[in-house]
Amino acid sequence: MIDLRRIGDLNFAVVTLPTKLDTTNAVEVRSMLSKVIDWGHYHLFLDSRSVTFLDSSGLGTLVAIFKVCRQKYGSLTLFGLSGNPALALQLSGLDSLLLNFATEEEAITNLQVKLSCSP
């Protein structure tokens, strides 16, 4: 599911990730997220509450989309990732790059604070 939203001048998308993000669907997920960016939504919030499995292909997809968002002066933020997938993110060292918040509200508030402090 893709939910396109606007708060003030901020266009963003909340995208629900599938239960598994691995070699079987990484290309499809990357394509879907790339389309959202092409639509002009450079700040992506990935609803990861239902993710139960995340492998290196899935992590690679997230990093690739993170880089595209950054090139567009946007951001990619996860929320709700827990259990083994959150552990995979942490053990890979990518948790400092791909921020994961407990809730959608926390993730959006974090971005709003960052943007309000930017020059």
C-alpha cells in the first residue's frame, strides 16, 4: 500500500513493506519505491510492522533507495521494524543509516524536527 500525504510544504509517502523483503521480491520493491520517488515524493516512510524476514538483498534494496532519496534531498525512514529483521539491520551496521522508529508518528515528527532545524 502506498499512502501519499502532505503536511505543510512537506510531500511524503508512507509505503507498507511486504512480510518478506528478500531475493524473491527485492527488485519489485525497489521498482515500486523508485516510482514513488519519480512521482516527486522524496521523503519515504516505510511501514515495516509486518516484515518478518529481511535478507541481504532486502537490505541492499533499502540502501539503494536511501541513496536515491538523498540525491533528491529527501529521506528514507523505517518504522515498526522488530524481531529478527531489526536485528539484521543492527548486525549489518545499517541501523545508523536507515533509522527505525517504533511508530509512524515518531518517524514523521523526527523528520519535521530535522527539517525545521535545517538552514
